[in-house]
Amino acid sequence: MTDAARGEQPDTEEGTDEPFLRVPFSADESGRAGRPRKRLAKLIAAKLALDLLLVCGLAVYTYAVTYRTAFEGELEHADAFGVSGWVGGLEGEVAPLELQLFLDGHFVASAVAGEPSQGGRRAFLFRFEQPRYGKHEARVYAVRESRAGARRTLQQVGGPLELK
Amino acid sequence: MRETRAAEDRALAAWEIVAASTSALAAEWVVGTLTGRGRLLLLIPVTTAVIFMLLSHRARGESAREIGWGLDNFVESARLLLPPMFVVSVLLVGVGWYAGTLDFRRWEGGQTLMGVPGLSLIWGPLQQYALQGFINRRAQVALGRGALSVLLVALLFAAFHLPNPWLTFATFAGGLLWAWVYQRAPNILAVGLSHSLMTWVMISSVPPDALHNLRVGFKYFG
């Protein structure tokens, strides 16, 4: 069967022994075929653009809700007996504010930051049960909850500090 | 001129496959990952895919009957499907019986037997509509009827089930059969029911640990 004959058939599954598929555009050499082609091309472009928007929108939303920097602060002192510094919320007060101390990449302790001062800064202090002599690197992270506690992320407070 | 238009048609059909597939991949690898429990957002890629496929059918002048929604070709399709389904079912049940994991009441970790037909009867035909009624038809426009388009459909179906190894293998094998049968006797209900039945047999026979709760996409790691 030629393409032209195939294109004239109203229902390709009727009156044939073997079902085959309609290929409407190729079957029509006239100018009418151009219009659905363009419509289909626009449809594909719109669909792919919507998918892109969805993925980008979700990425931005996730960043804003989960990963955006929410705290400022600094490690002011670190020695063999403890680590201290301050932390403040960039998005208003978060109470209580949980902090976690890591030494050389390993979790050591968690604590709650103190009450905020007038500038919104909260002091924190981690005391070691046993003195930590030698070369160690301390990092303190603030725990940030999002989506009503469904997600908890750690955000580093200031930079790392070596124990003196 | 005619060759140029034929090439354009093939390219358009290929892009239609891409546009439909991105929804499934976005749902599995992005939406489910970033929204956590907010499963309602999954409706966005699903809805856009369904609307896209419906508009595409309209643009190409395809009727529901042509696509295979109806009883045309049902008997012929079932005739082609039943022998391989029987062989695979016997093998799966045999393996399940031998391994002691055979349980026909098992369905996604705890639903009752009564819940199985309802879920299966809807989910199987819906998946097969997207896979055969849309992707297979476009694959035939792009690559022609036969081994290449059948292989493309099966590969895409398997890719939608990555990285779950058992499901990827099973859907590749099932995809080959269903795509081959659809090209000979297009009927969505027959391949959809076959999909539902084989899913039930597989879940009832294969050890649950191997199927990893049927999880696919990024959720597989969670």
C-alpha cells in the first residue's frame, strides 16, 4: 500500500488483515501537513520547557528551604580543654539552636547555644571531658531544620580552627 | 521534498519520545528526591505527560480506537501473549516454591489480596498506554516497525526502572514481549492486563529483598 493510499484511509485498522499504524504527515504531500507539524514542534518545545521549569523550580525551592545559609558566626577560641565562639541566625531567632562539634571530621559533642545578646549573637562553649593535646582541627556546625523537622542539615559556623 | 518531510517526521517522533520520557525520569530522579514526602508534586510531571500525549494524538489524528483502547485485536493480542506469559509464570512460581518465597498475598509489603486487582488493573494499562500507545507508536514512526523500535521501547521501559536490577531486567524482557505483541495486534487492555498479571506473579514469587519494594529512581537508595 502506498503512503498516499494509507493517508486516505479513515481508520487504519479497519478492512486490513494486518494492523499497522497511521503516519499522517508523511502521507500528505500537500501544504496542509505543515500546520500539524509546526503545532507538534511547538508542543514538544513547550513540554520540554515545562519540564525544565519544574526541575529548576524544584532545585531553587530545595536550595531555599534546605541548603540556604541561615547562620553566621565564628570559632573564637580552641584549645586542649574546649572550643568556644558565637553564632547568630540570619533568618531571625531560632530557639533552641543546636550546635555540633567535630574534631578531625569526627563527631564529638552537641550543645545548645546560649541566650541571644542584644546583637542577636549567641555564645557557645564545648568543654572536653578529657584534654585533647596534639594537633586537632575543630569545626562547629549549626543544625538547621526545614520542612517542619523532616529534614535536618548541618551548616558550618565560621571556619575551622586548630586546637592550641 | 518527500524524503525531507519523512526525515522531519522521524525527528519529530523521536523528540516526542524524549519529551514523554523526561516526565518519567524527572518524577523518579528529581521530584521524588527533592520533595520528600510531598508526593502531590508528582502529579505535575504525570499531568504534563498525559496532556502532552493526548495533544500529540490529536495533532497526529490518532483515535483512541487506533491506539488500542477498545476490544479490537484483544483476542489476537491475548493469543500472542498467553504462551510466553504461561512459561514465565511457571518458571517464576517454580523458583518461588523452591526458594520458599511463594506468597500470592504479598503486594508492596502488606496490602491485602483484595487490593491487588484494583491497583493492578489500573496501573498496568496506564503504564502500557504510555509505553505502547505512545512511545511504541512514535518509535515506529522514527525507526520503522520491527526489531529496532521494539528494542528501543524495551530499553526505555528498562531505563525507567533503573537502578533496581531485578526490575530493570524484568521490564526489559517484558518490554520486548509487549512491544512486539503491540506492533502485531495493538490493544492496550491486553498488554496492560498482561503487565498487571505478570507483576503480581513476580511479586508473589521473587524474594521481596531482591525487588527492593519495587523502588526505582533515586528512591531506590532511600
